[in-house]
Amino acid sequence: MILTANSLKDIEKIIPSNVTIMDLKNKIRLNKKDKNIIILAEYDLLNADAKKIIKQILKIQKQCQKKKIHIGCKINNEDVYAIILNKSNHKLNIKIYESLEIILSISNISSKQERIEFIYDKACEYLDTEKQKLNYCDFKNDYCIGKRNPNNGNPVKMGCCYHVSVIPFKKNTLCKYLHNKDCTTKCFACKLFTCDAVKVKYKIKDIIYVDCFFNIIQKIILKATVLTSKEAIIKMLMIF
């Protein structure tokens, strides 16, 4: 979890003496003597450039894993990974806060696959929540807003899950992961996609922790692998 404080004195009072404060405002240097660290981010700096701060944290995480340095400490029986120094009384942007929490949650996960799966699952959960909240596909009697009145041909059931094959002249076919009108796998590309009939558009760069965590090739995989199982996508992401 992340705590907030109004001054450095408040931070020094609650952090154990054996924990090093890693101030993101300064140049990051990890010493051999460091066993435990806690990350300190300033409120104004974080709001100004959240992506820069998150990328910096990811670099620190890699260094800590190599040097076997633990990120976080116990404060009031809670695992605290970072503290935000907030000298003003303004609230932090909730999306930035949530992105920071997700990135910090992988601090002590050493397995590459577990880290990838954690970020992947969180991104899928976010897109599911957004779709449910906004109801932008607007299904009625199995026809979505884009397929009820198509430009060409007859109305098509099941929306984007009913796709046109890449092989010319082959008939449309339902996604094999669709059962009882529900997706049985977590396909990020399908969740990310919205057709021309839908005004709501999502991009990878809009999900800060996904944009910062994955490299360019991994982002292409995330965007392009529609109608694909989560397991297959994770295997591809692991390669790069």
C-alpha cells in the first residue's frame, strides 16, 4: 500500500531505522548496505509526470531484484511500499494513484511470468469495469449497437466476437472462447477494441501501468492478438 505524509519529519517518525528512504527527486543510487528501501515520491512531481515516475520505479525494482534488496516495510502491520509527500491539501488523481499501487505491488515478485500476469490481469479487470460502467456496446437481444444496423448485409449477432476470417471467402465464425455469451479467456486485445460505431476509444498509453511496464513489441502483441487465449498471449509476452 501507499501512505501519504505532509513532511519528511512525519516520514522519519514512522519508518524503521533499518529502511533506506529512496527519494525519486534525487539521483537513484543503491548501496550494498541497503537491505530494505521505501520509495518516496513528491505529490507535485508525480502529478506532473506520472509515467516518468513509474518508469523510474520499474528501474529501481530491477536493480533491487539483482541486488536482493527488499522494497517496502511493515508500518502498523501493513506492507507499505511507498510514501507520497504531499505538502498541499489537494487529492492525488485516482488513476495515477491506482497505477502507482499496481506497479508497486509487483516490487517483490521475482518471477517474470508472475509479474507479467499480474499487470495483464489488472489491465483486463480495468477494461471490464469500464465496459460495464459505460455499456458502450449497448447489447439488445444479442445485437450490439454496431451490428444492429450494419452498413452492409444483415444484422449480425454477438458483436465483435462474430468475426470475419482472414482467409478470403471463408464464412464468419464465432470465437472459440465464447460460451454462453461469456468470454472464457482474458483476451486483452478484444477488451481493448471498440468499433467505429462506438465513440469510446481505449489506447494502451491511457493505461499508465501497461504503457510503462511493457516494451514496444509486447504492446504490439497486446493490441494485435484478438480472439486468443490468455495463456497463448502470456507465452508470447514472455519471449520479449
